[in-house]
Amino acid sequence: MIIVYGIPNCDTVKKARAWLTQHGLPYEFHDFKKQGVPLQSLVAWEKALGWDKLLNRKGTTWRKLDAAVQAAAVDAESAIELMRLHASVIKRPVVEWSGPQGAVTVGFDAESWAKRL
């Protein structure tokens, strides 16, 4: 089963979910706002992708954070703690793909997703 993690009103998450539906790929949606961010998943994503790729420094939530809080995200441990406390600073969507590859991706790119089919 493909699991899509994100926030339902995020435009990129909406595009990703629509793309999966359009291609007949069943998936489960995990809403960060309602269900939180599983710490084990966050740690696994960081190992697979790197904390710098997961941390969205361009979004509204990041810009609203205190400068000291932003500056404290200097390594995997501190970034994971920040993402755990403020799920909206995680780039979206994070997708756990089913199958033998079991890959994790972040963001939506129709071309790279099509190569997975």
C-alpha cells in the first residue's frame, strides 16, 4: 500500500493524490494535522532522504518561526525535533511506496512518479 503523508489543503498534496487516483493506484492518506507525525517514520525518512531535504525552509510555517528556533535546526536530531513539533515544516507530500523497492520520496513530480509504474 502506498502511504501519502501531508496536509489535505496543501496544493502539492492535492496534485499528488489526484495523480495517484487518476492512475488507479490505491493509497492511504495520513493527515499530519489530525494524526500527527509518527516519530519512527520521521526518523526513517530522515535516514532515507536526509533532514535537509525534508525540512521546508520556504513555507509559511518556517517563516513564522522565531529566528532562534530556525537557527537551532542544525543537524538530524534537532531538525527531527522541530519537524515533530511543527509538522507543517515538513516538505510535502512524503510518500512511502509499496513494492520491493520500498522507497520514500518527498514532493510531487509526475515524471518521476510515472517511472515507478
